[in-house]
Amino acid sequence: MVTTPAPRVGVLALQGDVREHVRVLTDLGADVTTVRRPAELAAVDGLVLPGGESSVIDKLARAFGMRGPVREAISAGMPVYGTCAGLILLAERITDGIQGQLTFGGLDVTVRRNAFGSQVDSFEVDLDVAALGEPPVHAVFIRAPLVEEAGDGVERLATLDDGRVVAVRQGALLGTSFHPEVTGEQRFHALFLDMVRERAR
Ligand code: GLN
């Protein structure tokens, strides 16, 4: 019998809901490590950018010497999945960032940070996601960003009822405004692992 090795993936562990992502990816059979240093990034074939606070993750990434290596990995085609703050970090352009806030970039989108207001404006909604099929995704939004503009190469995977875009894919990059990792929803992570396996082949 031929067994395919488990995909080796990392979760950027500078700040945010790292544990939740590690749990989902481990449940899906991936070989998961936390990533804080360039050498740890070099040892994985895919990376998750967790939810948390994008401006803090940006600052810590610069302090830990991770900004350059993550940008290089993205340009080299490493599959990366960002949730919420992670989506902000993947965006080429942000609105309402803090002074001097940088992103890693890669996704040809403009993302508005805290697009739904403050913490009290967090909400949950069921989303139809054609790429994932049935049932709908139960999505939790926590001080979530919105994709305000997306280039032609960007696939819109999910929208709210009013058409606003909350999940996108472009090449090896996947981003969601919401947090599948907190509700037991595993299909976005499974899609990400498929992207990692596809690339490793
Ligand atoms: N508002 C946060 C930010 O700007 C994102 C919130 C989240 O990841 N749940 O990074």
C-alpha cells in the first residue's frame, strides 16, 4: 500500500488563536508545528496566519525577523491560509490600519479592518460556500475585516446576503474574514491542506 506522507504545515504563532488552528489541522491528519522563526518556516510546506490582532502580528513579525521570510515564502508559492487578522495580513492593501501598519501581501485585495465596528459588533451567520458544498458554513465574525475590492484573479468563495465578500482564494492563498477554527468547521482547513498536497506533488 502506498501511503502519502501527512502534509507538513505551520501556524504562525506570534499572537492570536494559534491553538484552535493547530487542533483543526491535527484532527485533519496534518503534521503541524508552530512557527516563530525563519528555520521553522523553512521546515513546512504551508502556513496558517491565525486570527488575533493584525497590527500586533505585523509588529512581532518584524521584531522576530519573520516579515521577509514570510513574504518570500508567499512569493515562492507556499500555500497560506489567513483567518480574520490573517486575511488582513495577506491583503496587498488595507484601509483603517493603524499608523504604519504593514501586511505581508500577496492577495490582490483591499481589506477594511474592523469593518463591522467594535467587539460588540461580532456576529454569526450561515454562509453558502459553493466550493465546499453542503451544509452551509456557520461563520463567526469577531471584529472582522471585509474584502472591499478584489482583482480579476481573485475568486470570491463566500459573500454575505448583501454581496459583501468574506472569503477569497487566489492561487495558493486562501483568506476568510471569519473564524472556522472556533466552531468545529473543518472544510476550509481541509481545502487548504488539499492546496498544500497539490503543491508538494
Ligand atoms: N480586528 C482584528 C485586526 O485588525 C482582527 C480580529 C480577528 O482576527 N478576530 O487584526
